[in-house]
Amino acid sequence: MTELTVVHMVRHAEVDNPAGVLYGRREGYHLTSLGRNMAGELAGYFAGHDVRAIISSPLERAYETAEPTAKQLGLPILSDERLIEAGNRFEGVNVNRNRMILAHPRYWSWYRNPFTPSWGEPYTDIVDRFSGAIRHALTLAEGERQSSFRTSCRFGRCAASSNGARWRTIRGAGSARYVR
């Protein structure tokens, strides 16, 4: 019987972003007090599991989300650049306070190909990057669970079409399983 290795992809907890900018890969964004509570709840979720590795994006918000779980389980937090947010030309733009800013003519040239997308990192590159990170995680935790704390929430949809790899979303758990 083949052992199932479960890889949980976890989005960071709530971030303090009073200006409402699209922070993307920018450093200096930390968790709110609610975000720290969310990270603590997540540590409680993983407490009953045999987690072998905790891997985080290098960004503070992802590391801070992973920290309570790492402390509770006595594991180091490994950093993997491949788990970082997708590249986006709108980074730094205040899109959360005024979504209509995205319709401004100065950005029209960025919308020439929504399937790539022309305003950021190509979807295929994101899939390749995350697939590599997950393959690495699988080697660290073969037959066990491992958790990756990351900065982007759209990976499950991208990975579903990646090179024949099969992903199954676990409803309500906020994670996906890689099925070989």
C-alpha cells in the first residue's frame, strides 16, 4: 500500500494593511492581532498531526503565520522563495480602497492578455515554481504531513492544470492534497 503524503498549502493570516495597497512581494507587512490569533488557531489544527516540515515564504506575514505551529511542534521554519506571492505590476497600487482605479487608462496596456496575465507573472511560471516547492516538500516529509505557509491564495486553481498532477481541495480545511 502506498503511503499518502499530505502537503497543506496555507495562506498567511490577516495582514495589517491600513492603506489598502496591493502589497504583493513587498516586505514590512505583518499580521494584525486577529492574524496572530488565526495563526494560533492554525497551530491548534496541526497539533494532532505528524507534521515533518514547516516551510514558509520568506515574507514576514507568512513566517509569522507559521511561527506558532513551528513552536508548538518543535520544528524549524524552512524558507522557500518559490512560495512567494505572484509577481504583479499593480503592487503598491491602492486597489483595496478604490477598485475603479484599475479601470484608469494608464493601466489599459497591462490588460492586453488576461490569460497570461500581461500584468504579472505568467500562470505557467507560478505553477512550475509551486510544483517545484511541493516536490521538494514531498522529499522532506515522505509519507507524512508537511505545511507550507505562503502568501498567495490562488494556487489550487493553477496547480489543478499542472503537468497532469492531480490536486484535491479539502473543503473547509483550506488545503489541497497532491495525489500521485
